[in-house]
Amino acid sequence: MGSAGVAALVAHLAFWILVLYRWLIEEQRVRAIGVPLALWVAGFLGLPYLPYGEALFPSYVAVLDIALLIAIVKDDVSLR
């Protein structure tokens, strides 16, 4: 497994951890995790139809991770 495989694994692991965390802290659980899960499924099913789409899926999941993190923190996360 190369560095791209490790990055994909980290992105997917972070996504599922953030979804679980958001499910545990939000009162409107269906909406809080339904949207990210629907976007994940849409990417999983739709990206293979694009050229090199399967290779783009880990990056797509990483963008979903960023969106989930911003939704949980409710502010922009700065890197220092």
C-alpha cells in the first residue's frame, strides 16, 4: 500500500469518525448525518462514471471531511 492508499484510508476513517461523532452530538440526527451520507453515496455511485473518477473518490471524501469538521466546529479551522 502506497502513500495514496494510506491517505485514502485516513480520509475514510476520518469521515466515519466525524459522522459518528456528529450523530452522537446533534439533536436532529437524521438531517445531521443524512446529508453527508447521501453525498458519500452519490460520490461512491457517481464518480466511477467520470474519467479517473475512482481515483478522485478519496479526495472527494477528504472534502466531505472538511465540510463535516466545519459543520461540527461551526467556524473555520485555522492551521497554525
